[in-house]
Amino acid sequence: MKLSEEVELDSPPIFDMGTRVRSLKVLRNDGTFPGKDIGFHLAKKGDVGYVVGIGTYLQRAYIYSVHFIESNFVVGCLSKELELIDEDYKPLIEQEDW
């Protein structure tokens, strides 16, 4: 996982909880997904999922936990690995409900 020099945490997250997103690339296990071999395909390019959690990585980037519907895996993704599907986006979960 290569990060850019930009500190993403200086801005609010790009995606909110409940956002519908699409994978921009094949997502493989880098060794952080338990029970699957390194290199195992966790999501294919174009797979659709929903953001179910937002964390941080190395105090520089947001990590979005995305539940991909087809594989039924929850995978940690960088923003550059995802795209918003719905332009008329309205969060499934309002922030005050967290």
C-alpha cells in the first residue's frame, strides 16, 4: 500500500458511513485479512460495497472499511481505491446516529 505525500487527515473523510462505493482495482489480501492467503482476491474491480467504518493509517490517510456485497468481505480501502457510485448521495446512517 503506497501512500502519497499528501496528509489526507488534514481534511474530512471523502466518504461517509453508508456511502455506496465501487472498487477501482482488484483488492488483494496484503496479509492483514485473517484466514485468507496473501494475494487472495477480496474484491474485484467494479465490485460494489458500502462504507461501514472509517479509520486512519499512519496518521496520514483514511482507511474505509467497505462491505463488498458480492464477496461478503469487509475490506480496508484507501480513498484512491474507491469511487462514489451515487451522485445524489444521501448517507444511509446520519452522523448523529453513530
